Amino acid sequence: MSRYQIPVSKQPDPVVIQQFRGVDFSADSTQVDPSRSPDALNMIADQAFFPVKRTGYKRVAQGSGRVWGLHRLTNTKGEWVLAHIGTSLYRLDDSGVLTKLCDGMGAASSQSFVMGDCLYLLDGTTYRQFDGTTVRPVAEVAYTPTVRIGAPPAGGGTDFEAVNLLTPTRKESFQADGSSATFQLSTNGLDSRTVSATVAGAAKVEGTDFTVDRAAGKITFKIAPPKAVQNVDNVVITYRKTISDHRQ
């Protein structure tokens, strides 16, 4: 019966480096001379392949909590850096001082964009605007649409703009007939916030110039507004109606 002799495994030849000559970033790591290293702790190659120290970190501020985002606003008035730390938003000064702007931020990565000299922040919880001074929900400054125009006092008219999902505020525009004092809105169940109105451009005050039946969506003026001239709307009513899933 034939036998097979297993050869004795060859021991690797030792490599003795008499003099270490530094790092070689110019060649492939498999082709680097044994007296050099293809890598080194905290060292990288610059554009000319010379070794330089690896870029490190410098502490510019210290907060309590995880940093979820850093955001910058630059406009004609100045430049600001905002830090989203934990569930709060801070303004970061050049000296490293953190000044809290608001609480209630989401505990998740935040994003932002700049439009119209303002910074808009999205954190999955509240959509916010920063104008260089104040942080506030976009719902407070969102565009108020005119949802109905050319409406007679009894209601109706023409649909004009869609409801803005960011804000419960909306407007309706009427053409007064000179005798009707009650104006029917296109919806009912209004919010408790004050209703405002203008008649021929003049502001009218709830409780003084008119009353509101929120459940029915009716506005009743103490004095009937004058008749509209040349079919031009002369009564504008601004009110709020919150629909729970709109903002989400």
C-alpha cells in the first residue's frame, strides 16, 4: 500500500527591520518596502502624498443630550448657527455659548432649508421657522387662504383657494346686499379663537361690531354692511377651524 508523506510545514522567515523609515502612501499597501508602513496611527497623506496629521476634533460647545442636528441661517441681517440637542433648540454663539430658543423638539435627526431669509426646521414633531430672532411654529405664520369668494350673505359663492393644511385659519369673501346682517360661512364648528372681519376695508371687532354663532358658522353684524359696488366683494371674514389630521 502506497503512503503519502506529509511535508513539514515551512516556518515563515523572520523579517528584521534595522531602521524604520516612516510611512509610504505613494504605493499600494502590498508593494510597500518592508522598512516602511502602509498606514500609521493619526497620519494621512496630503495631496502631494506627504504624511500629515489626521484631522481631529475641536470642542466648540457642550450641551446636555445627543446632538440631532446643526443648522445655519445666513441672510442680509447676519449669520446664525442653531444646535438641536436633545429635545431643545439652541443658538450657538461664536464664543461657544448655547442659548436655548425652544423646547419640544423631536428626539430624532432634524433637517432644514432656507427660504425668504428664514430657516425652516423639520424634526418630525413640529414644523418651525427661525427668522434670526424668534423660533415659532410655521402654523403661526402660514399663509391664510381665501377659500370662498363672491358669496352672498346666505352662503354659497365660488371656491377659490384650498385650505392650508398647516394652519386652521381661513378667510371667506362676501358681497353684501345692503340689508342682510347675517353671513353664513361655508363650514360650522369654528374654533374658539377670535373671529375678525372687515367691511369695505374697515376692521370690525367681535363682540363690539358683530357676534359669532360658532356651532352654526354664522356671523351677525349689528349694522348690516352696505351693498357691494359693481359686484366687488366688500365683506371679508377670517376665522379658524381645526381639523385634527390636517397638520399631520
